[in-house]
Amino acid sequence: MARRRQAVTSVLHDLGFATVREALKEITLLSAATQLAQYEEECARFERKYGMPLERFERQLRRQQEHEDFAAEDDLMAWRFARDGVEHWRPRVEGLRRAV
């Protein structure tokens, strides 16, 4: 066990981390920021595709009740999921940034 711990510590030191705790904080922040960036990019992709923000797209789609657009409905669900991901991860990333 001590040998594995020393191997991990050595690699982390080579990567520029002074302690395992510092590495854990930085890696956690990086992982959370990556999740946030993925969801933000997904939202931006839909906004570019439809040329409007989610709320306006949703209102427009609801007004078209006589013409169902299954692809747009699928995009709406995916866009909402991405927006929820942004709302979930943004405060966590901000909190981690303050903590690190």
C-alpha cells in the first residue's frame, strides 16, 4: 500500500501538485468545469441552430400546435436537459473555484 501511495504521490508531484489534497481539489474542479462547458456548448449549439433563446423557441413551438415537429420536440427536450445541466453545474463550479 505504501508503495502505491508513493507512486501516486510521485506522479502527482511530476504533474505539479504539491499534495494529494491539492490534486484532488484541482481535478475535481476540472471535472466539474468540463461538465459545465459541455452543457453550455450544447445550449449554445441549439441557440445557434434556432437563432433564439430556449424560452422563445419553446413558446414558438407551443404556438405551432396544428403542426407537430418531432425533431424540434426532441431538440427542445435535449435543450432543456442541457440548460438543467448548466443550472446544476454552474453553482458547483463557482463554489469549487472559491474553495480552491
